[in-house]
Amino acid sequence: MTRTTKIVAVLLLVGMTNLATFVTAFAVGAAAGNTRLVSLLGLGPSTEPAAAGTPASLADTFKPFWQAWDIVHAEYVEQPVDDLALMRGAIRGMLAALGDPHTGYMTPEELTISMTHLDGELEGIGATVETDAASGYTRIVSPMPGSPAEAAGLLPADLIITVDGEDIAGQDINTVVSKVRGPAGSEVTLEIQRTGDTDLRTFTVTRAKITIASVESELRPDGVGYVRLNSFGEKTGDELKRQLRDLLAQSPRGLILDLRGNPGGYLDAAIKVVSQFIPDGVVMLERFGDGSEKTYRAESGGLATQIPLVVLIDKGSASASEIVAGAIQDRGRGQLVGEQSYGKGSVQAPHELTGDGAIRVTIARWLTPAGHWIHGTGITPDVTVERTEADRAAGQDPQLDKAVELLTGN
């Protein structure tokens, strides 16, 4: 796995900063004879002298863990126990104790699932999700455009209560994802708690093979250029540049950048995207745990830095989408239309683990050019326009209509 920094809002239904401590702790366990787990991790007792006091304190700290490990192996009724499952559970529990829903462990299979929306093809219902810390249930961040989830009527902020009749309260999000995903043509039934509803809603969704275009664009009949970003993958920046070049050659009256329902992706892609619309200067700040900061500036050569611009956002616009929207708003480059965005202001880095899976760890906060941290609150649009369930059912899009009005005066 590459060490490309990511801004990930969610998992798809479709570097650990304290890793040295973790490794050392398990090596201490090896000295007590717990060699099977150490073998699974590819570790062994350290031969290097540790700092004064450190081995003893780690040994004391981990005594209850190894005691529990030994009791399970000696007394649990179903033997032999699965050491790999115990090791994975231990890592999950350790990361969950941080209280950060964006830091977590992924098996190799789960890692593949989590990356599929950036690769452009998947089988499932086509929605991005996260854990709702308050309820313990899984919350939909956004259905993907044209997906079975969108067609069935699932909306951002819907809580998944049951999957095929099974209550999923407190289940790990990767477990929930594996239950919702499945082969194209099969069905899954979800019970949903929607904001403002007293009763649950039931949705039976037919899974499908979903191909996701990272960038879509067209010149509308009214002369306005329309660009939709569905994700921020490795090729998004180059694809956007290609499509912008073709679109601008047709002399549009203005541009609409649609980031609705876009859950984010790679940080590098976000910088490349926003650089097409902002000619220079600061577009994002990254603040680390030690108080240090990194400043990101627009890359030169943007194609659409002068044309009138409106950006569409909603509650499913997260992470990298918010970096782009926040920079455009703070720098006065264009107007934001729609609804309050999701509110994810943290940066994650992936770390491949020796022999099994990977972890994603929150390594920093990101801030808009004006220094705003939008985590948990989101970005407020310049012009608030709601798109209701009735609008969707009728095929109406008042948010898009407002963007056109701002650009054309009609």
C-alpha cells in the first residue's frame, strides 16, 4: 500500500502514530510465552535495550491483557480458539478506545471494499456510511448518484437499524458493510430511522454492479457548464482537467461544480481539483498533534480560475469535497448553494500491518484558508436551498435551478 495521505469520510457499502508502542507491547507478551500471536504479527522479542523504566511499565500495563489471553486459551469452551480473530479483535478494540470513528482496523478484504469507490467499480447498493457514535448504528453519509440506494429513496443521515431483520446496534462498521454488500441481482432489506420520523421505514434494495465515473460534465442548453465530481480518486485531477478543457472550449456562460453526495477521497486529489478554480494562494491548512502546521497552496495552471462559478453542496458533501468548497468560499472565488455540508475536518493515513490488514489513523486536522475547523459542523452555503423528498420524487432540483439563476440571471 502506498502512503498516500487520504481524507476519508466513510466506508463504502459497495500511519498509526503509536505503532512502536503497540509492537513493543506484543513483544513483551512474547517474553511471557505468548508466541502464537507474535508469530501472526511477524514480531519477536526485542533485542535492543529499551529506555529506563519502559519495559517494566509496558509489562505491567499489559499483564491483564496476557492474563485474559491465557485464560481464553486454557478455559474457553470452544477449542482451539482462532488466534487471528483474537489478534484482529485486539487491534479493533485498541483503536476503538481512541473514540475516533475515522481511526480503525481493516482486514485485507475490508481494505479492498473501502477502496472500491475510488477505483470506480463495485457490487452493492452504492452508498457511503459511517458509525453514528451517539446511537451505535450505521449512518448513511450519501447514496451514490444513479445507485440502487439512491433509486430506492435512501437519504443522507438515514440510520440503518436492521439488515435483513438483524439489529446491527453496536456492530463494527466493517461487519455492517459486509452484510449490506453482496452480488449484483440479490436483495437486501434495510430498516431505516429517518430524522424527524417516529416509525422506521423499510427499504428492499436490489444490489447491482455499479460503475462510478469520477468526473461527469456537460454544456447545458442554457449555456452553463456543469461538472459533477463523484469522488476524489487518483485520476480525478487529470480527468477534471481534461473535461474542463473540452467544456471551456465551448465558451460556457459560467460553471456549476456539483459536490453533492461526494464523500471525499485523496487529499492530493482535492488540492488538484481546487487548483483548477483558484489561481494561487492558500487553499488549506493541516494542523498536527504537536501544534505544527502545513500550508497547502493552489498549484499553478488552473483552467477555470476566472469564469463565474457556483458550487453545489449538501449534507453528503464530506471531507475532500469540503476542502474544495471551503477554499472556494473563503477565497471569494464563487458562491456555495445548497445545504450544510457533512462536517469532517480530519486527515487519515493508511498503514499496512505486517502480515495482516491495515489501519487508518487520524493524523491531523485540516482547516479552511481562513482557519475554520468545520469538523462536526460543516460548511454553511452562501445561499441555502433545500431539496426535499418530494422534489426528488418529482425529478425536481431547486438547488441546481438556483445555481443556474445565479449564473444567468434567469
